[in-house]
Amino acid sequence: MKRRIELRGLGRTTKLIWYEGTSDRMLEASAKTLLGLPLETRILLRDHDGDTVPVAGCLPPGTYDVVVFDAAPPLPADEPLPVDAIALPDDAPLAAPPTLPLYRAVLGHKRQRTASVSTTIGHFIEVFTVPIAANDVINFVPNHGPFALHSLYSALVPTEYDSPDATSFYKIASSAVVLDRQRAIRYYAIPPSDVVLLPPAGKGPILRAYLTTSRLQALSIESKMRLRSLAEVLKQSPDDLLAAFHRFRRQFTPISKAQYTKFQQSTS
């Protein structure tokens, strides 16, 4: 007889299905495989009562939040950290997902890809964007133009790493992460004193939001793992990637249609 639960973590919800009699050890290994976590990662599940329980075949059906334990003590999610403290100490290395690093150095500075580009793009999206709130109609991530997700990817990832064009990027991204879209006009304030209107194109903006500064200062353990993996692949430090993201985000601020209209009226 089949049993199933849903695992919620790392920005997605995944079904774990097994037959009665499957060992708890095999169930836990299967859960880590589905979540893209190394087998040596320590995980527990949090049920709807808020209790932390192990992965086991006797679990009742339901949705469980995945709790990933790091080699270093867990950081409180509500405790802001300075940007230069996001990377964990060198004596507490994080294990990278098994598909990383995606490249290895060969022939001097040239690099040979050893795994799918979709893994890099998936990690990139899950580090620098978050699912958008249901009542948020402002912070959609653009799918074209200078503020688009592909533009951020191009700014952070050197072309030597087989960066795809915009069309290919979004196709790969959609296969790596669930990207809901909605055709909508977006509005942005541009420093020091300008606003722009971004009309919809293609399937429209992505229903995710860029990380804010406060979120960057309190990255989850999963995000830190992915960020460190990306930094290693790209031969950069986590701090350098975060700094590049900050530079990109300082170029624009999402605003509402009312704010855009008010600005237009004040300057006409």
C-alpha cells in the first residue's frame, strides 16, 4: 500500500511517496534526493502542530516543513546579520548539493561544465528571489528590460559559464523552478528622480520578488548553502555576489500605479 506526505522547503513543495515496509533510512535518503540535499545533511520535519519529528514511514499524511541542520549552530531567522557576516566561518564549511560544483578548472583558466546549467539557474533564482506575497501587486520580477531576472543573471554570472540568451534562460528557469507568470504593467522609480513604465512582454512578469536588503542580511541556511555553492562555482566570494546584487537592486525601486501617476502629474 502506498503512503505519501508533502515536503515543504528550499522554495518548493515536493511529494514523497513510498510503500509500506520501506525503511526509515531509505525514506530519509529519498527525501534528501528529492530536495537536492547531500546525503550527509541532517534533516528533521516540522508537522502542523509545530513539533519536530524524524523522517519515518509511520508519519500520517500531511505537509511537513523541512528543517535543515547546518554544521554551525542555526541562526535565528529574525536576527539581522551584517552583510559581511553572511558567510559562515571557514572552520564550519557547508556541504554543497551533490550536483555542485558545476565546473572544474582545466587548461589554465578555462572551465569545463560538468553538470546542467539549469542547476546553476535554479540555485540563482532560489537565492536572489522569493515567492511573492498573495497581496503583493508591486514587486513582481520583470521578465524583460534592464531590471529583469535574466539581466541580473547576466550581471552576476560571467559569459564564460555558458550564460544562455534571455529566451533560453527563461525556458531553463521554468524547468528548474516553478515560475508563475502574469501579464501586467510594472512601474519603477529610478534614482535620483525619475519613473518608468514597463509594459508586459511574452508571458509577463514573474510572480516572485527580489530579495530585500533585510532578507539578505538574514539568509536561511538553505540559501547560504546555495550562495556558497554558486560563489565556489563562479570563483567569487559570497560577499562579492551579494555586493553585485546590491548594486543591481539600487538601480530601481518597484512602485504602484498610483505612485507612478502621482509623479507624472507633479512633473507635467
